[in-house]
Amino acid sequence: MEIGYNGWMGHSVVLQVALGDIRVPLRGKLLKENSDSVRLRIGEGWDVDIYKAMIQAVEEDKMAMIRA
């Protein structure tokens, strides 16, 4: 999935990430885009870089809008 992520910056998203046979959803806020990766904040202050080649889909995190 080779697209620009600028429209998602600062938004809560769910990234569908694949590594071989493993497919997992990652919830967080997109912070930064590089040429080959994006930075995702997962939880409080835990930032991870995800290679774009691993990202299968990006969705709005609708659960982030629900107040507990």
C-alpha cells in the first residue's frame, strides 16, 4: 500500500499491519511520515516506526471517539 499519509497525521487510526502470515491491527495516532516509514504513537508516549511496506490499510479509529 503506497499512499501518502499526510491526511491522517494527528488523527487516531487503526493500521492493518502484515508481517509474513501475521496480520495485526495497531491503534494509535499518526505523528510523522518518512520516505519508507510512519511514526505511530501507541498509548502514552510510546512511539514506534512502522515500515510502509507492512501497512495493508489505514482506517479511522472510531473507538477513539467513544468516551468511557
